[in-house]
Amino acid sequence: MLELNPEEITYIYDTVLYESVPEKHDYKTIQHKNGNRIAIFLLEKEFSTEDHTLLKKMMGASQLHEEAYSIIALTQVSDLMAVLVKWHPETVILFGLTLQSPIFQLNRELYKPFRFNQMRILLAESLPKLAKDDSAKKQLWNNGLKPLFNIQ
């Protein structure tokens, strides 16, 4: 077997082969209190004052105070996975977002809570779409929020 001396090899490769570039993930924290284990993710461009009011009503009906959850507005859908890893909440509600990346696709039904990577996750339509669709709101409540938060 051929043994190579590290000093001899350094002259072979004089070009940088790999350089770690820190990624910037652009998001805005709309509401947060340290220690929150519930995170709501949505797209910033789809979040208005009316949507915030609707969200407060839904969370209030779920018996959650505003201090109990964080709202994170992403500027790009592609930042979701990285921001999820950074925050790593116990419970995640995604409005208008899906868990997809170039590496994998996680196809799950809307309004049905599931577990993934030690997180409870609920997928839902975007808030503007929910505001216009009473049957979707009903499904979110009955099939999604009630089981997610153990509401009888």
C-alpha cells in the first residue's frame, strides 16, 4: 500500500475545492416570546391585518393566548426547512406552505395533524384563502386544530 505524506499532497491541490458559505434565510418574526413551543409559519406577502385578526380568533378558539405561539413570516418558501431547523418548535402550523425541499417531498393532507422529526405539524391553506372559504375553516377546526390541541 502506498503511504502519502500530508506535506507532499498539499502541493497537488492548490485550488479551494469547497468553501462553506453561510446562508441567509430571510424571515420576519411577527410575534414571539422566548420559550414558545408553538410556531405558525406563513408567507409574508400573504399576511395582512385581516389575516392576523383571523389567526388570533382561530388560536383563541384553540384556547391559546397570544403569548403561547410565535408567528414567523417567510419571504421565500425555500427558507422554510432551514428556519424550521433553527427554531425547532414542538408544534408547527403551516398556512399556505408545504414541507418540500430538493431532497424530499412530504405529501400530507391538509387539516390532518401528523408527526415529523419530533414535531407535530398541521398543514393548512393560506389565511387569505381560509378567510373566503367557510368549509375549509370548518375542516381546519374539526380535523386539524381540535385534534392538534386535544380540544373536545
